[in-house]
Amino acid sequence: MSEKENSHDLISLETNDISAGISLRGAALQSLCIKEGNGSFRELILNPLTEADYALSLAGASLFPCAGRIRKGKLKIGGTLFQLEKNDGDNHIHGGSHGAPHRRFELIDFIQGAETSSVRLGCHLEDGLDGWPGNRAFTVTYTLTGREKEHSLRIDFSAVTDRETYVDMSNHTYWNLNGRAFERGTGLDQLLQIDADEVLLNDGSHLPYEKVSVSGSCFDYRSPKLIRQLMEDFKEDSQLLNARGYNNAFILKERCYSSPETWPAATLCSSDGKIIMKLHTDQPSLVLYSGGYLPASSGAVALEAQNWPDAPNFKGAPYSTLKRGERYHSFILFELFSKL
């Protein structure tokens, strides 16, 4: 990620034709490569090369204490209103300037196996940091499984606190299953399907203000669609113009997060049809960000499984707090099927 980063800051997981690189900075997924038939490896995600690239994109980073924005940094817990840091104009984003993406994690556990390899990382965020209540302990566990033509990467998130607080953990990886060699296509040249009938519309600050049906709109990914084509078909849509593409939360069907092992929330396919990724999660929404504010050379799209953006303030959003003695847990599972 940075010229200053050394080998001790990057942990490699390898097993049966697939490898992953996990950075201690931000507990970030910095590489995910799958072996091609000619013996070379195809990089499936955006991996920032410099500190500036990472600061701009947060590519691969773990996002917490919350993912996404909170309007005006207002967080109400019980009868107390907490003022969070405003690090995105007049709003709060991704847990603040001292949140997980900007921390160096501790290595808790590392296992390298024949078919399954894993690493568990942890960090502590103190009470009052960026306005958040509670001394909180977070862990992120990556588990890589490799079998012939079928692979998976699972991310498990966990948190405990000594004071009632809000937690919403996610991952900010950008995907291009076509590989980083753009002759096969960029992130927009992928087929995407999302199991959602509704989407949240955003205002000019990229905060949700209304839930609407996806039917007949640029958000209708209920069947597989080429991202670039759907954007072109609705190029004058106010939401696409607002975010230079997509930056919206899709409200997943209940079956996705109540039976996540059975129902994938989303399916992504490379333009050559040789790699298919199925995303499973126990979270109720999936944010699609097409990278409109990143350099054109980035060429990848983010799929962030999380709670609804601005859940503490958006009427009707699922919102619950984490209390002392409780444990937060969520997960994202990426299944990868290869015909390479």
C-alpha cells in the first residue's frame, strides 16, 4: 500500500490456486489473486500502491465503528445525543479520522493450512475517540478456502464495549473480476445481480432520504445486468449524476440476511464469464459504489454489506445499540467459481 510498508505489515494467505494479502493497516484486503490456466495469476481487486491511493479510496479497508455516513454527526443513544467528528463536510463518515481504516491492527492469530488459511486481527478504540462512546475492542478475521475451481474468502467482524454504543462493521474492497489488465474490461464491464426490490435515494451529501422500488430504474439489478450498459441507459438519472455513478444502498430481501448461506445477496461475473463471485452476508443492505470520485484508472466497484447508511437518523432503518456484556458479530462471504 505504501512505499514505507514492510513485509511485516502484509500477511499472505495462500491455498490451492488462490492467495490473499491482508494489511495490518486498516485490516485491509490488499490483494486477492486466482491462478489462471497459463500459470499466471489474475488480480481480482483494486490494490492501492501508495499511501495517497489508500487515503483516497480506502480500498480493502475494514470500516468501523460505522460504515458510511451519519448526518451531521448526530448519534442518539438512549437519552444522550453524541456529537461525532465531522470528517466529511458537515457529516461523519466511516467511523471518523481515527477509525479502523487509519489504525494499525495487532496480529492475534495466523493459520496457514492446505485448504484453509486464516488470520485474526484486532484493535481497540478508546471512549470519546472522534466523539464515539465506549472503550471498544474489535476483531476482523479473514478465512481463505481453496478447492479446485471453487474458492471462498470469509470476513468475520466482532466487537465488545464497556459502554452502550453503536457498531456497524463492513469491508471496502473494490472488485474487478476481469483483472487489473484492462484489456478484459474495467469494473463497469461486469455483470451484476442484487437480490433487492428497493433502494435508498441520496441527497447531495450522499445521505439517504427516501426508499423506493428499483423497478424500471437504473437500480434494477434483480436480473444480471452489465453495469456500464445500465448506467448508459439511464445516464441522465439524477441519482447517477449526483454521485458520478452509483453510491446507493440496496435494501436486501429478508431471505438474504436471514438465510445467508442459502441466498446470495449479490452475484458478480467477469465479462469473459470465467469468474463468478457470490456475496453472502447477514447484513440488511448492500452499498454499490462505482468509484465516481476515484481516478478513472481505478476501474473497480465496491460492494459494501452493512446496515442502512445513517441508520441512527433515518426513519424506518434497523437500528440497535451494542451494550456492555454483549458481542457484535457480522460476516461477509465471497464465493469464487473459476473456469480459468
